Amino acid sequence: IGVASGRHEAFLKGLGVDVFVDYTKTPAEDAVRDVDLLIDTVGGPDGHRFLPVMRRGGHIDPVFLGEYHRERAQSLGVTVRGWQVRSSGTQLAELAVLLDAGRVLVGVDAVFPLSAAAEAHERAERGHIQGKIVLRVVE
């Protein structure tokens, strides 16, 4: 399940999303039920709205800080856990193999030279990004 505005539907389906929800037409929490794992890449004060769509025993993993009512999550049998990536050289090598094989796909919104980091930041602030913003360190 992928949730975004309608203009991102083809992009997400190209990444392998089976079910697409256009949040500008239907709130995601009204479109899905019995979710096992939710990765919240938006965060913010409304994260708790996803608690009722989760299956008992499900997990919500917010990438950014969000507001989840811990007591309500516990009463629904939902685990909310934050995480950070701390990768090792071995993990990065394994990831490179998956990327090269096309098993992991990455969307890139824009690439900037390191000298244009301020412009890259401005691009991020404008929002509506489709993929990652990359700073190229070496030309």
C-alpha cells in the first residue's frame, strides 16, 4: 500500500506498490484496514490517526517523530517504535548487490553538486518531492 498525492501514483506503482491511496481524495486511514506494518515517513501531530487501521500485533515505525498515543497503541495491541539507520560496511555491500540486481529501487527527485547544497535544501523545503535529493560529493 502506498499513500501519496495522485501525481505520484505511477511512480509508486513503478516501485511495486499494489494498492495506491490518493490522500487528496481519501484519507489513508479511511482506505485501509488490518495493516501489519506501517512505515510513517511524514510524522507530525496526526500519526495517532493510523492506530485504528492496524491489526492487533501490528507495528508502526515512524521515520520522523510523530505523535502516537502510547497507551491507546498498547490497548490496541500495536507497537510503535522509532528507529535510526546505523549501517555497517557489510550491510552497505549487501545493499549494493540488491540495488545492482534491481531488487531494491530508489527514486531520485534531483541531484545537486555539493557546492549547491543550499539549493538542494531549498528544493527540499518546497516539498512535494518524488524520491530522494542527492548531493554529489565528487564530480
